[in-house]
Amino acid sequence: MNVINNTTTLNIIAQLAEGGSMRAKHFINGQWLDAESDKSFTVINPATEQVIAHLPAGNKLDIENAVSAARTAFDKGNWSTLTGKERSKYLRKIAEIITRRLDELSALEVLDNGKPFPEAKWDIEDTAGTFEFYANLAEELDHNNETAISLSEEGFSSKAIKEPIGVAGAIIPWNFPMLMAAWKVAPALAAGCTMVLKPSEVTPLTALALAEICQEAELPAGVLNIVTGLGADAGQALVEHPEVDKLAFTGSVPTGSKIMAMAANNIKNVSLELGGKSPLVVFEDTDIDKAVEWIMFGIFWNQGQVCSATSRVLVAEEIYPKLLARLTQEAEKIIIGSGETHGVLLGPLVNRAQYDKVLAAIERGVKEGATLVCGGERPNTHEKGYYLKPTILTDMAEDSWIWQEEIFGPVVCIKPFENEKQAIHMANNSRFGLAAAVMSKDLTRCDRVAKAFRAGIVWVNCSQPTFVEAPWGGYKQSGIGRELGEWGLNNYLETKQITRYDSEKPWGWYLK
């Protein structure tokens, strides 16, 4: 039984066709504009491997048009000078429209990304919640935007104020397409910035839907511009554009490194949310069923295509055999299939490239000595689609490639540990530091271990719950800066010092 209404799916596909509301055009300056070249790319349904859309591959000229629109909207429009309360009304309207179109947008995400419908629906609900949250913070800017500064020198007064940084460029990934857009668009707009957004070429459809939503919300022209295209063309042009004041990127470490190097040419403000190989430490007093539930959620949610996925599981040796057997049993029960099918918990990987990459990683891990406990292959029930069974690997060396490198698929590596000190060392022995988790009935131990982790996000007795109110970002090669909460808003604000001389007398430094 499908959980997506067939009429809804047919309507979405019709919209993607030429002449529909989601035309093969860029959204620039509040309008749907033809691309500057005739180059295009295809969008594939990962469940069927069928082409569902042809979209324009934006180039340097398209980015120039979009940045120019954003620059004009910031410098000559009134968006940056509106009160936070005035901007909040647009953000709330966007949230309202997203909520009204919840089922349709969720179905579009399934069609484009492949994730199960309930997961997609959760993501779209969070997307609406993100716009609502930053509407609230926009209003708060009207009341807490100035900080008085106590000075040591008499006769002077000083204050610090926050102002929008300017034109922001955002490049988002394919794993949570609309939600990742919201994580950048909502705080940028709340702060008073204008933006050029480049969605992933793998999953661009809900970004185009967001453009429609902004039109309906009557967002002023040029405040949000969306250009579809490939990273080497549209993405690089956006990063290198001298009129872009701020660049926010979520994606892989190699791409983030390149972006950082390119942005250095004109000292662009950059925030990066990159990869991870996050550990989950399970102590001997943990309830095994609870541990198995959170291990599975930590690695099989969204097909393991999650930057914070707890893909390295460290288990106390006292319970290791029992936990591994229980986890294997439950992993093999997971229902695999199209995201629109009722009861499916594991959809296809996002595209052929990612599918091949994950299979190659598993093969390399086994060749280098890891034991394949289960999974590692396509289920025999599916001839089409990028499906992969939940995969568990054990017995790998701590310095092995499979233990150290991000796989970005439904693949979990598990090792036993002897004591707390060893567990912490193994958990921190990584070039990544995005997230980590610890499970134990001893909350004092949990707190001690959580503080010892070198990671930006730590979960205690759970894995992966994410809240818009709390900061998101990592240590080490997992990125720079923080998103979400007030930290996400601060990404798009500059701090200005204003100091005044209050005496009517000459200062007396030169004039005696």
C-alpha cells in the first residue's frame, strides 16, 4: 500500500514537466528566468532509476545575475532596514504555506531523495518549524540588538550593535534537501541578509518548491534567489563571487576544503558543516534493547546518509556478543523498499554514484580484514533502484580505512572496548568531531564521558535527535562555526562598535 496519494504524485510529476509551475528555470529577482546556456542535468528517482526532470545547469552568468539581484535587494531595497518584526511576518507566512503543502512537499522529497515518506514528512515539518523559530528570533533582534560596553576611560560611552552581513551564498547537500535549505535561508532572512541558494544537483526539486512558496508569501524580489547547477560551475562561481559577503556550505570535507581555499582569495566569511565518523559508546549497564534501538536509528535513518550518523559503535566487552546478535537480528528485519510504500523503513540510496561508493567501501573493508556480519548487498526483491541491505561490520583494526572514513550509507562498524578510558580514546581517535553519543544508566559517567568527547554535538542515552533551538556543528575536520539556535542567526550578523565622546570639552591630547 502506498502512503503517497497517486493523484498527488501525478500532480508533482506534471509540475516538473515543461509548462508546469516548477519550470526548468532559475528563480532570480522574484521571477522564473531562462538560463544563460542550454546545458542541463537530469534528476533521477532513486527508487526506479527513472528520469523525473531536466533542469538548467547554471553557469557563471546565471550566478552573476542572481548575486546582482541579491546585492541590489540588500543595498537599495529595504529588506535589511525592516524591523525584525516586519521580516518575521514573511518567515511566518513561508512556514504557514509549507505546513499547508506538507503532504505534497513530503511526496516530492520522497520522489527526489528516496527516503521513506514518514521521514520526509518529519523533515518538512521541521522545515516549517525552522522558519517559525527564526521568525521569533527576528522579532527579538528589535529588543536585544544593542549591548552597552563599560569603558575604563571617562568621558566616553560605547555600544556594540549587530547588523546583517550582506549577501549570503548557500550551497546545500542532498540528504535533507528542504530542511538544509531552511537551516540557511531562515536565519539569513531573519538577520536581514539577502541570499543566493544553490541546491544539490542530485535533489533540487524542493528548493524550487521553496521558490514558489516565497513567491506566494510575497517575499520582496531579490531577497532569495535560487540557481540550479553543478558544483564545478554554479557552485564555484558563487564561492568566488566578490559581491558575496558570506558563504555557508554543508557537504563533504574535500569540497569544504576547496571552498575555504577559494573564499580566502577575497577573505569571505565562511561557515562549513562537513562530514563525520561519529562514535556511539555503549557501557555494560545499558539495556540492550534500548541500545539496539538507538544504534539502528543512529545509522539506518535516512539510509545512513547523515553527516552525524553514529557509524562507529563501541560496546563494552561484557555485553558485546549479546548486543551484536540482537542488533543483527533486528537489522535483518528492516523493511526495504520505495519510500512511498507503507511500512518501509529503509529506502534506496540517493543515486548510482552513492550506491557504488558505499558498495566499494564495504568491499574494501572486507578485503582489509573486517568481518561482514550481515548486509553488504542488494536485496533480491529489487531489480531496480539503489537499494542496499543494512550492513554490519566487525573485527576491523582501529586504524583501518573502514573504521576511520565516512561511508554515508547504512553501514555500521562495531568494536568492543575494555574500559572507559579506552572507549574515550577510541571515540576521539578520528579526524572528525561532529557528533558522539554515550549510553549508560550511570548518568554521572555519561556526563563525564560526554565532556571528554571531542565533538560539537553529544547525545546521552540516544542518538540523532536534533532541535532547532540547539547549536549544530563540529570540531576538527567536521567544520567551522555553528548552525541552528541563536548561533545560526549570528552566522549572518556582523558586530559593530560605536563609541562616542560625551564631554563638551576638548579631549586635551593635542590642544593644551
